Amino acid sequence: MDTRRRDSPARRSSQLPPPAPPPPLDTAALTRSHSSTSSLDADSDSAAKSLTKALASVVDEHAMIAMLAKQQDTVDVLRSTTQTLERSNDNSALRYVQCAAVLTQHTAMLKEMKTDLEGVFKRIRALKAKVAVQHPAEYREIERAREAEEEALDV
């Protein structure tokens, strides 16, 4: 049986040396004049040009032309796709406005119908109560017939 004590990750991390301080800030680079910055831009431009020339010399001219043609085809496809999507978005926005107006009208109509139906059912309940008070025997008979009819429909 191994009796050696294994260190936990937390214990091991506490044994690590503290991190090194960050390097000092180069204040000279921050205070350079505009002319030195423009010389840096010129150096990076010439470096970019020389890199481009070196890469162009590695690739065959026919392959480069084929790649450029393929890139142009891809750009053309993306442009046409973008135009199609823009037209689709415009059409969708127009249809949304139209449908939203129709939906608002239908919602108002449904609310009005609900109010009307609640009034109708309230009057029916009042008439049923009045009939039940004035003609209780006939009302019970009609209720039994209605219940039997509903049971027949449920089966």
C-alpha cells in the first residue's frame, strides 16, 4: 500500500512561484514623432509588397488567374444572394405590416363577438331561471330529456 501523500492541485498551485511582473512600458514608442510613424508605415508597406511578390513568384500564373476567377465568381454569387435576401426581407417586412393590420382587425372583431356572446348567454340563463320558477315540472322534464340526449351523443 502506497503511504505517500499526494498533493492536491490547490496545494500544488500554492507552491508555484508568483507570476513575473509585466515588462516595462516603452514610453519612447508612445512619444515618437509623426515622421517616425510614417517611416514605419513605409517600411511595413515595402515589406508587404516584397512578401506579395515572393508569394506571387511561388504560384503559377495560370493557377493565380484561375484562383482570381474563382474568387470573382464567388463574389458574384454572394452579391446575387445578398440581393435576393434583401428583396426577401423587404417583401417579408411589407407582408408583416399587412398581416399585423389584419390581425389587429380580427382581434378586435373577436373581442366584440365575445362580448356579444356573453350577453346572449346571460340572457339565456336568465330566461332558463325564469322558466324554471314559472314551470318547474315541465322544466325538469326538459332537463332530463336534454341530459339523455347528451348521453346518447357521448356514446
